[in-house]
Amino acid sequence: MPRTTLFRRLVQQRHLTAYDAFAAQFERAAAKLAELDGDPRLATLRVSSRQFDRWLGGELLTLPRPDTCRALEYLLGSPASELFSATDDLGAHSAPLLQVPTTTPPSAPLPTREEDDDPLAIVTRAQQLTGSNADEETLAFIDSSLESISAHYEQDGPHALRREVRRIRRLAHTLLDGRQPPRVRRELFRLAARASGLLGYMAVNLGDFELAEAYCTEALDLSKEIGDLDTELWASGTLSFALYYAGFYDKADARAAAGVERGPNSAQSIRLLVNGRARALARTGNRRTAEHAIGQALDLSDRHDVPVGLTSCISFAPYGRARTLANAVTARVSLHDTAKALGDADRIDDLVEHSDSAWSRALVRLDVSTALLRQRTPDLEHAMTLGREAIRLCGATPIRSVWQRSNELFQQAGAWRTHPSVSEYGDELRVWSAQPAALAMASRSRAV
């Protein structure tokens, strides 16, 4: 049976008995202490799950290392020597906040109380109901972590970042298993939904559409539960995005259309219209409705005064105008409207080329390459040069969209397969596609 220590009782009171929840609070306390004491070594302190289990069970022969003790004392507010000492029931030393007056005459007996009327029990229960295992700093930490991942996504890619997002999702779920007041719980639902949404988006980029659907469905369920329309519409857009790259164009359009119906005036509907509806409709040859969706997206962009530049592809912020036009290029290439596609690409060329998004630069090049091949007089050399540049831009971080469009470009150039520029592009594409990550996408593509 675990030995009862002050550490155990304090951890239970703060609802930190789950390792992930405690580890997050410990690391944050260590970082804060490092800042206060000017001792950067403290910021590197970590606690393993084995250590935590031993502390919780009171299985210590000696105190933890001095630096660890300092962090524990800062976190829990008691000396380490007391934290790991056996203690009596803390409740036995607590007195009710409201005492019975001692001046009551003996001849006037106190009225009999019901069992549920115990003052200490009432106060204790109120503290339990309003207590929380997630404070403001923990919520801010999770929120800023998700923002940082979104900001670095196009530089680091899904392979490097998805483990961190899974850890954040696990922490949010662990905290939700505990107790919080409604305001804090709502914020945890929002953050958990966004962590799931990011994992869904990453799964699309890795070509794992079944996993993407699972994460997006979780994000939708959590965001709907708290009425968070922005996150709900973003998750709908990501699910449509997954269906599009899985080749289910009618379903991709239907999912995006349902999202637009939920929030027709929301800035999130810009993405749903141009990335979800227009591109899927273009693949099915529905020119009129696809062009109408592009027009709606641009009108909505004007109404919300969105940024001109190329916003991050995974950001929860509304699409900027350059990203909206980049998606319009993709739709118009699918519609074989080469003049409009090349015109849109020219309008955003400077913004795209000066962005830090290698994937976006690659995707626009691949769309322009396909449009150049579909002109009345195909520009084969220029198209293949842009295709090779696109592959090189992605380098060792292939994503599903670039993999798919680069292969479609090679198929489009099939009529000129013996031409040196096409052969050179094909050779470079085969080498790039031999990377383990690209091979995994190819195998998943065959399974769809």
C-alpha cells in the first residue's frame, strides 16, 4: 500500500496524479524558478514517470537531488524534507471557517443538523467544485505551444512536429480527466480540439487519410460541444482537404459546403470555399459552381480585410489573399482554364517567391507547369524546369500534395516522354520519390 506523504496529498488536492499533468507543471515551475534565480540549469530539469511513481508511493530512501528539491518546493510550497515525510490526515487539522458562537447559553441547545449540513464539508465541497488541475499558465503554455508549431510547420514538416502535438493532445486529455470549473474546461476542450485538428492536417500531408478522418472527427466533436465555430469550420475544411487528396471529390465538396452553410459569413469559410469547394468541383468538371465558389471566397476576403500575403497553410487564422489565389490557380488548372490560372499565378508570384513556404512555392510551380503543358503551344522546357525546381524545393520533406501533383505532371508530359527535358524530370522524380516518406505515400495511395 502506498505510503501517505505530504507530497501525495498535495498532488491529489491539485489533481496532478496523472504523470503527464504533473510533468507539465513541474517543467513549468522549473523554468520559472530558473528565471527567478538566474540559474538556467534549472530550466532543463525533468521528471521521469518512474521517478514520479516512486514519489507518489513514498518509496524514497533519500531525498531527490538538490535542484529537483528546489523545483518541487517552488511548485508545492513546502520543504522537500516535509514533502516526503509521512503525515496524518490533513483534514484532521482543519477547522471550519464558521465557528459556533461560544456564548450560547447551555439552556438553549443547538438545533439538530442534518448530515449534509456540516460546515466543513460544505466549504470543502465548494473548494473541490471550483478547484482546477489546470491553471491559467498551463492553458497559456498549451496555447502558445500550438501556435509555435503552426508557425514552424512549413519549415520543420509533419515528421518532426507530430510527436510534440501528440504529447500536447495527451496532456489536454489528461487534464480533462480531472476537475475544472466550466470556463477552464471549455478552454481545454478548445485546445484539445485544435491539437487534434493539427494532427489531422499532418496526417493528410503524410497521406494517411484514415487517421486524418479520425483526428478531424475528434476535433469536430470537441469544438461543437463548446460552440467553437471557428475551430469547427477549420476542422471541416481539413476533413474536406483529406477527402480531396484521397480522391473523393464529391464528398470533399459536400463536407466543405456543409461547413459554409454553418458559417456563411465566417472568415473560415474563405478556406472552405476555395480550398474545399472550388478545387473539388473543378476536379469533377463543374466549372460554373467552381468559379462561383472562387468569387465568393474573394468577396468574403474583402469583407474581412484579410492579409494580402501567404498565410501559413496549417494556421487557424483565416486564409490570406495570396493563399486564396494560389488555391484558385489549382482549381483553374483542373478546369483547363490556363489563361486565368497563369494570370492568377503571375499576380501572386512576388508574394509566393518571397514567402518562407517552400511547399507553396513548389505547389505553385507544379500548377504553372501543368498549365504551360495545356496551352495551345506547350512550353515543354519551361514546364519541366519548374517541375524540377518544385521537387528540389521540397527536398527531404515531401508532403502528399507535392508528391501527387509532381506525379500528375509527369503523366501529363507522357506525350513527350522521349524528350530530354521530360526524361530528366522523370529521373529526378524517381530519385525523390524513393525516399521512405514518399514511398509510404505511394503505398497508402494504392490502398485508397
